[in-house]
Amino acid sequence: MKIAVCEDNPLQRDMLCDLLRAQAAHLALDVSVHAYASGEELLDSFRSGMFHILFLDIYMNGLDGIQTARKI
């Protein structure tokens, strides 16, 4: 399973990624977590079907999570 985390706050982004990775390891799931600091950064590398789950911060500078979701 591939998960994307899009969060502009580095501490919150790292904490969520670490939590997801730890939980996946605990459950013996094959999960890869990819971190993005902005909606623009995510969209620059995004391809359809690339991720199974997206965590998008609603309040970000530039493209917020809602705008990013609309573009996806």
C-alpha cells in the first residue's frame, strides 16, 4: 500500500509519517509512506493510481488540501 502525507509543518509531517510506518510494521503490512511539504510538491510528482491513501493538510500556504484534492 502506498500512502502520501502532504503537510507543511515539518514536525507534524514527520510525526504522522512515523506513526503510519510504526503502525504498518506492528501489523506486518507492506506500506510505503511518502512525505510532501506542499500541495504543489505533491502534484509535481503525482500520477493517477500512484497512492492508495492521501492525507492532505487543509490549511497550507499555496495550494491548500482542498485545492490539491480538486486538482487530483
